[in-house]
Amino acid sequence: SEARLRAETRAAQVAARAHEQQLADRLRAAEAAVAQAKAKAVEDARARSEAEGLRSRLTAAEGEAAQAAARAELAEAEARKATVRMEQADAAAAAAAAEA
């Protein structure tokens, strides 16, 4: 009877150690999953920050392009005015030559 009690105690101890080992394994797996999730969160934050920077640069470039287009339109208008003035000067010169 005492031998049976010792055998049951040993079996219970072995089962308890196996259960303890299972729990330790599950804890390690959970810790690894948490570490992975943290690393992914850091990577996601970095990617979001990078995307924000790119968006900001794109907005700035669009603004610069709009300014350049406006300057080009002004230059075209000035060129048209200069062309009109040259044509007027040519006409005046032709009128003066006809009078002379």
C-alpha cells in the first residue's frame, strides 16, 4: 500500500512537471508572439511616418509645379504683349516710310 502510494505520488509529480513544462512552453510562445507584434507595430509606425513624409513632399512639389505653371502663363502673356508692341512698331515704321 505504501509502495502504491509512492508510485502514485511519483506519477503525480511527473504529471505536474509535464504540465509545468507545457505552461512554460506556452508562456515562451506567448512572449515571442508579443515581441513579434511589437516589432510589427514599430515597422508599421515607421512605414506610416515615411508615407506621411512622401505625401508632404508630393504636396510641396505640386505647389511648386502650380507656381511654375503660373509663371509660365505670365511669361507667355508678356511675350504676347511684346509681339503686339513689335507689330505696332513695324506698322508705325511702315506708315512713316510711306509718308516719307
